[in-house]
Amino acid sequence: MVNHVQKCTKIVDGLIKRNFPVLGEKKIVVLEFAYRKFTASVFDFSFITLIFIDPKKIAAYSYNELKGLFAHELGHIERHSKRSFYEKFSFIIRYLFNTNVRIEEERETDNLAIRKGYAKNLYALVKRVEKMSTREHLRYMFSKGYLSSNKIKSYAKKIGKWR
């Protein structure tokens, strides 16, 4: 039996060491929690950051796809960690009640993962999701600001990160 928490924690730790050094001092814990809509989700508190993973969904992804997923999640944490206390509080309120703020956060987080060198990982992840999902689910995903595989590839090429 695969221990998804250990596997994912190892990936997260490796990504932090290589491309997210600002997160090196943060206490980041990966926990299993099945949630219908998401494969992974982040909750960042001042003293600890939790990354919840859905073990059934995680099991379907390759190591490289998981690197794309966690580069995206660590992007959320890095962006959030650079905010002041007031900015964090303001962001959380706006995120909860303003769709445009959520859309921008998801796009910018995907773009950050691409800028950090995880374009092909994110592309592979999204390509798999696009193949496995219904049209309705894809419409939902893209309406929430997540980039399509074509947009990931296009942005990565534009900034010279498609290698």
C-alpha cells in the first residue's frame, strides 16, 4: 500500500529545496482529506501550513504530474507568505467573496509555477485532467482561473520556460 502522505511530503520538500527557498522555514504538513472538487488544497496559518490531498485522486497521477500539482500549491503558499498581516487578512476576505480575486490568484499561481521551471509538469498534470474530465468540469476549472494545457504551453514559450 502506497503511503501518499510520505510520497507527497517528499515531493514538496524537494520542490522547496530547489525552487521555493523562501518556504524553507515554514512548517508545511501534508494530510489526507478526500474532497470531491479538488485534488489538493492549501490552508496557510501563521504557525503552520496544511496541504490536504485526496488520496484517490493523487494515486492517479505520475511523479512528474504531482510535481506540477505541488509547484502550484507551493506557489499559493509563497504568494501568501509575502503578504503582511493586513494584506493576508484583506486577501482572505476578498478571496472568499470576490470571484475575480480567486481567478487572478489561480492564474498567478500557475504562472509562478511556470516561471519557477515547472511548465512541463503542470502541462502534463492539466493534460491528464483534461482527458479525464467532463466538459462541465473543465468549464468549471477554467472559469475558476486555472490555465488550460494550451495556455500553460503558450505562456511558458513566451517567457522561455518551455524546455
